[in-house]
Amino acid sequence: MNTIILHTDGQISHNGNIVESEALMFLPFKIELEDGFTLRSYFRMPQRYPLLGKLSMFFPGLMKQYLKSPASGCVSDGIGHSGTVQNR
């Protein structure tokens, strides 16, 4: 199965090469997250690959909220997480 890696800086790699453009063609691929990948990493992807930000009508509002947030220390008492999601 084809696999891509999502990096903490928002880059996507496939077969050891950074994807420069055309990120949409990799949507059906299996995804691995680089160690340390966070929600902040996720929001860096549409900054590198603008078409990803157009996949949902809700994304522009979410991106505005992300861009207004502090660079670090963002926590919410309303969100709890205790594990990872794994494909079985």
C-alpha cells in the first residue's frame, strides 16, 4: 500500500521525497505521522499546499482561529485525549 508521511513542519513526503505540489493526488494513501506531529502541524499543511484548505467550507474559519492562536502553550480544559487512533 502506498504511504505518505505527514511532517511536523506541514510537509508531506512520499518514498523519501518531499511532495512539492499536487498534494491532492495523495489523499487515498495510507498516512504515517512523524513523531511529534500535532494539531498545529496539521494546520501548517494548507499553508504549504493551499488546495488542502479548500476541501472544506469550514476550513477558512478554522485557519483564522489557528493563525490568531499563540505560537505555543495552547491548551483547553474542554478537550481530553488519552491515546492514539490506530487502523486495525
